[in-house]
Amino acid sequence: MKDFRLSGLIAAPFTPFNADLRLNLAAVPKIASHLVRQGVKGAFIAGTTGEWCSLTEEERLSLAVAWRKAAGPELKLIVHVGHTSVASSEALAAHAEKIGADAIGYLAPTFFRPPTLEALVDCCRRVAGAAPKTPFYYYHMPDMTAVDFRMADFLPLAKAAIPTFRGIKFTHGDLMDFGLTVQAAGSDYDILFGRDEYLLSALVLGAKGAVGSTYNYSAKIYLRMMEAFEAHRLEEARLSQVLIQKTILPLVRHGGLTVGKTFMALAGVDCGPARPPLSPLAPKLVSSLKKDLEAIGFFEAVRC
């Protein structure tokens, strides 16, 4: 297990629903095939982008099975098992190991929150222990969870307490903590960056892998940016990041996930609507967003 690594781009797929908001598992193979064509290396399913908190536990189990069948050898499958209940997370983790997930990710409880760093590590230890043969990644997203400890402090405690600990999905804008965590991890652990709009900065700080929602439909732009960065063509890399930021602006302005699902449909893979309490976009706004993407050359960029 110590040889298990994640690198490159890992998409956080949208969970597909039918028009009546029922889970649409038949769409999962199409999404998986699309991600392979985009050039991503893995799928981090049922996370924030996957609307985990709007799914029942039974739906999350069914979704994981569908993705295990669809991912094949081309995509590493990381199953998110976070829940407000640690016991439910343990059950989700055990199921993920049973179906052969490549790894699990765990978001901290978000209602009764761990009050100390030690309490957070203990939650992680319990969940990881329910899947003792499966690599474990902690999902750090304090903007949503309000669980905000420095990951540079978390990492040494986690590696001492959790035999299967392999790294962190770092979805936060604190680049200083990210850089210090990468330094502390060395070559032993994966610190996967989770803020797509800052990826170039994360590469400068040593990121080798990233998990994000916009890799569902923009991965080719990011891959060109990463290639330019590695070749020291820094102005080319910067311009790619600017294009990405222009693409992300509408997500920030108009509701994030619902806009992302709209972009995914425009890219040719309809994942259906988002579930309440999220609201669908007005048709007029969808038309406006498409024009905005055309104006910045988005569709040409993702086809290249």
C-alpha cells in the first residue's frame, strides 16, 4: 500500500440525475469514458461536486458500485465516505473496500465538528480502520466544513495514527499551509490540490496532483498549462491559468455546482439537474453563459 500514489489530474465527477431527480446510474459509464478522453487519471466520486450530502446512504453505495464497474483500469477510483455520522462513514468505507475502490477520501463531520486536531485525527483513524487495506486520504475543505486546522500540523499526527494514510485532498486557498504541508509530506505522501483556479500557484509550491470539478470539462486546458510549466514556458502557463480563471468566474457568480453541470452538458455529457436545495439556472442565463464561453475561446481550447 505504501507504493500507492495519486498524481496528475483527478476529476470530481458530477452525480447524474434524471429530470425527476432520481439517481441516473446508466449515465455513469458515459461520464467515465468522457473523463478518460479528457486525459484525467482518476475519479473522486460522491464528494462536494458529487452532491454527497444530497444523496441517501443507499444511493451512495449504488453510485460507488456503478463507478467501480465503469472506471476500469484507466481511472483510479477514490470513493468519498465523509458523513455527519462517523459510524456511517465507517460503513461507507467498508463498502468501498469490499467493491475494490482504489482509495477512500474522508471529509470531517460538519455539524458536530471535531473540536481539536487530535479529535479530527481520531475520526480519521476510525474511518480508515473500517477499510484496513485501502489507501486513505483526508479531505480538507474548511470553507464548507468549518473544520480548519493547519494541515502541516495534521500530517505528522495522521501518519503516526493511521497505517493506511496516503495524503490529503487540500481544498483551501491557504497557499502557505499548502506549501508547508507539501514540504512536510516529502515524497512519502500525496498532497492533492483542490482549488482549480490556483493550480499554477500550487505547481510552483510542489503540487504533483490535483482534484477538481472543472477537470470534468476543462482538463485539456489544465494539461497544457502543466506541460508548459514543466517545460519552463511560464508565460504560456500563465495565460492558460487566466483562461481557466475566466471560465471559473461564472461558477463563482452564479452558484457553482449548477453552473458546472451546465458546462458539462455544453461539453456533451448531460448529468441532469442538481438536487434541491440547489436551484436550476434560468434558460436565459444558460444561453448567456454559452455566449460568454464562446467569447473567450473555451470550446476551441477544450477541443485542442
